[in-house]
Amino acid sequence: MAITAQMVKELREKTGAGMMDCKKALQETDGNIEAAIDFLREKGIAKAAKKADRIAAEGLTHIEIEGNKAAIIEVNCETDFVTKNEQFKTLLTDLGKHIISEQPETVEEALQQKLNGGETVETAINSAVSTIGEKISLRRFTVIEKTDNDAFGAYLHMGGRIGVLSLLEGTTDEQVGKDVSMHVAAVNPRYVSRDEVSEEEVDREREVLKTQALNEGKPENIVEKMVEGRLGKFFETIVLLEQSFVKDPDQKVKKYVADKGASVKAFVRYEVGEGMEKREENFAEEVMSQIKK
């Protein structure tokens, strides 16, 4: 398989390894990015934690709560100028309330539904586009429901660049929920508990750690114990309950919520533009394009 410059660039962004090392890893793994990451880690070249996908697209996340239902949404636009626009902010609120009320299954379904009993969501967004002068799109949303004995945790970071909605059982204290959401925003775990991590993912990490230890020259008779110890660190990087609580690093998140008589049932974390590429544009040209509009 031909190794392209874009593939090398992507691997460099994910691992922090050098260009030639990335190229060699891709050649050794026939262009498979994930296998190349493992290859670099086994050689001790890549950083332990992969970098997040490039964050490029503009927009905001928004959280709306009505009774026992809550929705978190992401709406994208072309520049951050638009995120300060009052019409854009109103659109976020309207869309959030609509998602809670109608609970569509997909973005496509939501776009065809009536907004406030009038025009469709798609038409409302297009109307905002014609007024504001930029492409605007509803990218994704999640609706969470709770009982009267549970609590939502809502937190928007950097004005909405990152949004987190969590659900805690066993407490009605929204501040506890917000604390958990603040932690999720800062640390970015992928799972609530170890039980959610698939055996396949754990086995893959175990093999990487084993090869890594052997390459370090560690005796085979202690490699297994080393691997299990390092797996604990692996869980700490991806599992919420295993992580040191950001507001009190001396205790784990699991203990913090347990002391409040609660447990974390779920969380959703949206970061604007994650996984999306932004068109490269000269900043001066971007400013001028806004002035002309």
C-alpha cells in the first residue's frame, strides 16, 4: 500500500513520533494507522497517550434541561465570530428545547420535524444561514432521562467549546453532578467504569505493554506482573471512576461520588469539531470576509 504524506501527518499528530519513524511504522503495518500506533508504542517511540483528533471546526455545544429530560447538542459554524451572535445563541436554545420535546432518533429526522409548530428545523437553520452569512449545521445530540431521585450534571467549558452532561443516581444534588461533569471536561475519560471496556481493547493493550516490556529488556518471569501493573495505569487514563478527582487529586472520582451516596450512571462529552477538519484559511482573509458580510 502506498504511504501518503497525509497518512504520515495523521500518525505524527496521534503519537508525537518523528516523520521517518511514522513512515517506517506505516510501511511495516501496510498503512494501518491503529497498528502503526501499536508498532511505535512497542518500540518505545510513541508517547503513551494518543493525541486527540485535530479540533478544527467552529461552533458551540449547548445543554438544555426540562424536568427529568436533558439534551446536549453541538451546532457548527464556519468561524468563531458567529458563536457570539445572539441569533446563533437563540437557535441553540430553540434546537435544544426541540430535541427534548420531540426526541428524534437522528439528525436527519430532527431536520424534518416542525420547530415550535411552524417551519421545519432545517428551514429554521437555513434562515439563520441566510441572515448570518455562514454555513450552520446541527451536528449531533444526545437526550438523557432521569428519575426524581437522580441528578443531572451540566457543564459548559470555554463558553461551550466543550460540553458535558452527566447522570448521577442516588442523589438529587446537581452540584455533585456538575463537579463530575467538570472533571470529565478536563480529563476526557472514555468510559464510566472498567466493566464498559471491552475485552478486546484490554487484550490489545496487554499485548502492547508486554511487547514494550520485553523490548525494554525486562526478564520474562516478571513481565506478566509488570503488565498487570501498567494495565492499572491504562484504566486510569480512560475510566472515569479510576481517575484522581480534579478538584481533590487525593481521592478517586469513585470515592468522591460514593461519599455523596451517589453513583455515575452515564456521561456525554462533546468537544466542538472533534474529528473534523477545518479548511485552511488566512486569518486576515477571514476577518475581511466577515467585514464584507
